[in-house]
Amino acid sequence: MTRGGTHTDAEFLEYVVKSLVDHSDDVKVDRKVDEMGVLLTLKVHAEDMGQVIGRNGNTAKAIRSLLRVVGLKNNARVNLKIEEPEGGRGPRMERRTSVDEVVDDLKL
């Protein structure tokens, strides 16, 4: 459904994601409609993937839940696909194995 010639689900997704990320100019939302419903494809800067996905995928799950609500309000089934940036995942922070290592790093 559209309001004033725009798609509220795509606008909603773009607004939420731009509020979460550091590189808001790199947020792109593509919208396709087929017999399965609405598919929103999200592209973000590689450094922002962690913020969009969240710990254990919780942020992405919450965004998907909100999009389902927006879809229900507009009588549409809305799905979200988050595209992985070119080059795959960015570098991950190494995990500390003990408190002692962290304390040693803090010593001057």
C-alpha cells in the first residue's frame, strides 16, 4: 500500500536503520512485490552490519517483527533481506579469553 505515492514499509525501514548506523548515507532499501508479498532488500556500509544485525541477531529480528506489523496494517506480507557487503564480513574484534588479559592491556 502506498501513501502519497510512497511505500510506508520501505520508508519505515530506511528511517529505523538510518537511526541505528554511523554511515546513514550508505543505507539503501530496494522494494519488490511478487506473489509472496513485499521483499525489502537492505544494503548498509560494511562497518554498520553489526549494528543492524545486533548481538545474536536480536536487532535484525526486532526490525523484522516491526516490519510484519507495518505489513499487517497495510494488508501485505513484508520480508526483509539484509545483503552482506562486498568482500564478506568485516574484521571481527578478537575475543578475550580471560579477565587477566583485559587487565594487562589496560596497564600503562
